[in-house]
Amino acid sequence: MQVEKIVGIIVVFILLLSCSKEDDKTSFSFDNPELSLEIPAGFPILNNSVKNNRPTKYGVELGEKLFNEKKLSGNNSISCASCHHRAHAFADHNPRAIGIYGRIGLRNTPPIQNMAFMQFYNWDGNVLQLEKQPLVPIITHEEMNSSIVEVIGKISQDISYQELFKKAFGDEYITPDRIYRSIAQYAYTLISANSKYDQVMRNKDEKFTKSEAQGYQIFKQKCESCHSTELFTDQSFRNVGFPLHSSSEEAGRARVTGMLSDFMSFRVPSLRNIEYTAPYGSFGQFATLIEVLDYFDKGVRDTENLDPILKENGNRIPLTDHEKQDIISFLKTLSDPEFLGSGS
């Protein structure tokens, strides 16, 4: 095994040296058609990264294969898909991500949906371009615990990868940039916008039940200030007084900005498919949606930089038990069976 690993690394360096030119932003002269991304009604415009890395037929096919490739991890035991399950809107049911050798990560696995419209990635928004994200889990000790050189060394010996890279990029050279770009292209195609809510908004035959309709009205009064737009997030960073993480490594957005005012502020998560992404919170503090609503109702943890909306309302969002059930009924209309792979 050691000899194979050394040979693989040598192959990588030969490929990297022979591909001295920087990958261009890609104008394809070979048969790799660009895929059309349909922007759902009311959605924001595509972010700039998508414009510079438009999904293509074989780029997406390659990205999906890499997304499910366990060779990305040091001991070939986990892939991106090991934590990002389609049936859970590409999240999982663990409070915190579980990586190689059962190592526990710092935070809850975020879902992967509508990435093409997002301006920030991860709980603290430390990544601004999706193409820069794939390397993070690959090299992180608690996740895949590998290196991009080791990954290329392993997959470069696979003829199916050589063929796919040639189809996607015009030649068989396997480079870090091409790996990152193809995974991002695949992620850009993961658009969820066909829930019951969407059908109702488009004046299809679907209609809200009484509880769902009441929940929608309560949602607009008490939740929409943060969970706005058709993404159901305003993409802001807020401290909403959730229970503190026990790890001294956690500081929320302040880990990125270094500003005390950002301490324990996190990106407002999208509520689409929230029925399937439990547990909730940056490290899975809440097992169920009712627990989240109960916490807001009873009063959140007071902090100096608590979101002003909560401060102005006595550090809480008052809700009756009936209102909570109606809100949950509405939130379940944001589930998209087709996106989860369970639709017709």
C-alpha cells in the first residue's frame, strides 16, 4: 500500500508539472454543453461565482462522482455525501458532523440547497466562493484528514476519472482547481423550489390548510424579519441567544471578523426543507422544531450583542402553543419531496 501511495503522489506531481498553464475560466471548444439553471420566481440573482463557473454536463457529472467519492478521505471511509445526505436536504441527523475515525466536528452539518444564490457559506460565512469550500473538509483533522495531493494521487489511477476530466475540461489532467470547480458545479444544480409553499405561491391547485395558512400569517409577523426572501434567510449574521457551545474554539462570526460585536453570531439558516434537517442550531442544540420555538418563547440567553429585534421584545418571541403548532404546519409546507429524491 505504501508503494502505491508513493507512486500515486509521483503521478500527481508529473500531472501538475505538465499542466503549467492556469485553468482558464473556461470557454469550451469540445462537446461539454453548459447546463441551464432555471432561476425560480422571486429568487435572488445567481452569485458571481456561478457566473465564472457555469455548470456543464460533464462538469456536474464529475462533481457528483467526486461528491460521493470516499477516496477524498485519508482512509477511504467517508465522502462529502457521508455527511450530506440527499434525503435530509444534504444535511444529516447528528448534532455535530462526524468525520474520519468517528471524530466529532465543531458544528452541525448545514444542508446544501440553493447554493447558487448564496453570498456566504458555512455557519460563520468564512467562505465567499463555493469553489474554495471543498478543500476545507479534505484537510480538516475532524473531517477527511487528507490532502489534495493525496486525493489526486488516488483518483488519478482511476481510468473513469481520467475520462471524465477529459470530457469536463478538454484533457485528462487532474488538478486541484478542477476538482473544486466540478464539485461546486454539482452543488450549484441543487436547487429546491418545488415545495407545497411554492405551488401555492404559483397559484397551482395546491392550497394551504387552515393551520398552514394561520402559521404563514404568524410567520410573517414574528419570523420573516430574519427568514426573508424566497430563500427563507436574509443571509445576515445574528446572535439570537442560543445556548453556548462548550468548545473554546467557537466564537461564531467573530472567528472570521475578529470583532467582539460578532461573537456567537451565526448565518441565519434557510428554512427550506427544515422538516428534514434536525437537529437545529449551530451545534444541534435543539432536537425538534418545537424545542426551538419553546426556547424563543421562554426567553433567550441575554448577551450584549443580542439581536436588536429580540432585545426590543424582552429577549423573546412570545408564542402560544397553538401558534407554535401552526408555524410548524407552515414550515412543513417548505418541504420539497422532489429535491429530497422522494418525489414522483
